[in-house]
Amino acid sequence: MTSPPPSWLQGRATGVLLHPTSLPGHQGIGVLGEEARQFLDFLREGGLRYWQVLPLGPTGFGDSPYSTFSAFAGNPYLIDERPLLENGLLRTEDCRLLRELPPERVDFGSLYHLKWPLLRLAHKRFQEENRTYLPNYGLFSEFQERERDWLEPFCAFMALKERFGGRFWGEWPAECRTLAKAKSSSFWDETQQARAAHAFFQYMFFGQWSQLRAEANAAGISLIGDAPIFVALDSADVWASPEWFEMSKPGAPDFVAGVPPDDFSATGQLWGNPLYDWNALKKDGYRWWIERLRTNFRLFDVIRLDHFRGFYDYWRIPAEEEDARKGDWADGPRHAFFEAVFRELPEALFIAEDLGMIDDRVRGFREELGLPGMEILQFAFSGMPDNLYLPHHHKKNAVVYPGTHDNDTSRGWYESASEESKDQFRRYFRVDGGDPAWDLVRASYASVSRLAVLPMQDLLDLGPEARMNRPGEAQGNWQWRMTGEQFDRARAATGYLRELADLFNRS
């Protein structure tokens, strides 16, 4: 196959995992503004060279960044209001209610009712004043033309979803259940204003993120994004391009994604995502996927491929099943997919999320591609010295984490761990267990894995109240935010972080 970029993880480095929604501030949610720039300063001062985020797409019910309305678009909640104020598209009194939202968590329900009207008001004034651009954002028309292939279907999907009361697109009127039909329906003209508004929101998001990325790169900081392998059924991706998915009729997948039963779940996990028609995608040269990645690489320097195993093989569950027990393994696209990707995107840098049910075949596939995998320290202490996540088993071409967004914080993990795990942890690191988060931070720095990525919650030594996600719980996740006081505390520790970087050759 065409060779991937050879061993892109050459030097040792450290980064931080923090989703932008968790940044501090007074807009009800973290945004791409001054606090994000202060976070870049924190990384630079601490000798930290990577900022890893979760998927940035627009979220729906449940607020999960892993179930979004588009694999291409950005989340308008992340738009900073200050440029809109500076350019006269919003006024201070317009934003007053956002200031009343809690600073320590994201109240998504209130945010939904407050931020969308603000963004629509800004677009209305943009139109009424016949503006064609905002300073540092480029021409609005040029953005629309450059991103047209995904932007037009996405804006149409969002506008029609609003028109039909937020219902799933498979329940829309028949004349709107495909993009081609919708364009010739009476609803197309009716939703013109809403489509233009959503294009404007994307113009703002991409403009603000592009400026932030430029500042990060200028400071020597690379951005790591996250690309979930599957997309949501209720998304512009499936509505606009049903030919790339296993569906006999619009809105009704034949099979859905998940994972089989294991030690953690007797019925497996039924995710419900539609599955790709990999044969159809291959005949088209994997064009949809390549364009998705091309758009993502305009946002990020490195992309983490979530559920990497799915590119080798995936659990295929009949859509009528109520759980994941009755499925079978189907072949993924394997080498042919990555050959096409590296041919079109020769500079693409990936991290393979190789967690969960991984066997030697999948590990061998990842190694053949030269992709770094993931080492999770919280998974290491099962009582057995041959546990592959223990530091003495780590690989150089890997990214080590104390834990991920799906795990408890390191302090929360230790407090809830079995006595056997705690005992092994203490004996392994020769510690008393009084400071488990920083014990795992130091172990990450010391690991032979070339890249170490530290959850911000562990740098703040927070407990389970700061957990980002509890898999299997549909609501109540993704809400944690870092307060200004906590951020000040973290900034006071940059000298020690730089000392660790020097000590373990991660400067």
C-alpha cells in the first residue's frame, strides 16, 4: 500500500485533553475567544505542545459530541459573542441572560433557548446592513462557495428540521426525505432565510476556529481533533447521501452499529448508527470519507480515529434487534481505505483509538499502517503484571493517557477502585495513594510512549464531579466546565509542568 507519513511521532511531547465547551467564561459555555487564547498561553508556558479536543460538530438530543447533525460542520454554541458585539451585530443588553448561566457547568437546556436567538439576531442585522464580510473572516460568499459541497446539504437539513419541529428526517413529508426532492419542493423557498442563517453560523465558527488554530500553531502548539467512525442516523450526512449507507428505504437502516457482549455488558452495546455501504464507497474512491477528512484537517493538525477497529471489522446488528447480542462481524475496508486516504491526503496524521475488544489482527493492522495507538493507565491495574496498559509494556509509537473522556477522573477512579487495584497501584509506583491524579500524570510523563495527553481534570486534581461522560447514560453528560479560579490554580503550576517536561525529555 501507499506508505503513510513515516513515524510522525518522532519526538517526545505532552498535551492536554480539554473540550472547548469546558473552557471558563461568562457565556454559558466555553467559546473560541479570549479564554481559549489564555488556554494556549497556559499550554505554551507549561511546555505542553498539543491540545486535544472532542468532536466539534453541532450536537442534538443528549448533547453528545459523538452524535452530531454533521460530520463536517462546527458547533455554533462555540461561537464567541465578542466579535459580534465589536462589529455591532449584537448589543450588550442582548447578551445579558447568558451571563446568568452557571459558570461551573453547561446548562444545555437554557443555552438552547438563549444562544440560538442571539445568533439569529446577529445574522438578521448582518443581512439588514448589507454586509458581505466581517474583518478577519473573509468574504461570506467565498466561504459559502468553498464549503458548498457539505454546507448546502447541512444548512438545508437544519432548516427543514426546524420547520418540522425537530422531528427525525425519516418522519418529514415525503417530498423532503431526500435532498434532491427537497430542492424541488415548496419548502425550499420557505426555508431560504433559515438556510442562510445556518451558513452564517458556520462562517462565524470556521472563522473563529481558523484564527485560533493559527495562533496555536504560531505558538508551537498542534491541535488534535476527533473523528467518530460512525455518524448519527438523524444527520445531514445520512439524509443527503443515503447511497453511502446500508438502507433499503430512507430513514430505515438494515443494520446498525454496536459492540458484542463482553465482561462489562451481557447484552453488548447497541449504538444504533447506520452502517456504511463500504462496497459503494470503494467504487467511488471513498470520496465522501476523503472530503470529510479534508474538511477536518482544515481544523486540526492531527485526527484521532474513534473506534479504529471498525476499519478492520465491525459488529453488524440487524436493525430490528433490541440489544447487541444477535450480530456478526463484517469486514471493514482495511488497507484499501487507507491507501485511498494517504494517496489524496499524504500529510494526514492519525491516532488510532484502539481500545475495547482489540485482538492481535487489529493491532497488526494498526502497526502496518504505522499509526500510534492509545495506552490508558487507569486500565492497567487489574492485579496482573502482564496487563498491556502497565507502563513497562508501553510502546513508543503510542499516546499515553491517565484516562479518557469516557473514564472517571483519576482521583475518582482511584477512590472507587477495588482494594486489589489500589494495592497494585501503590506498590507499582511506590506511593501512598494520597495523590493518585498526579501520580498518573507523572507516570504519563515517564512513559516511553512518545506523546502523553493529560485530561485537564487530572491537572486540577478533581474528583468524579468533574467527569465528562458516563457511557450508557443518555443525559447529564458533557457538562463539566473549568471555573476561572480553577484555571488560575492550573496556571500557577506551569513551572512544575515544564520541570516535568525537562525531566522526562518532553520539552
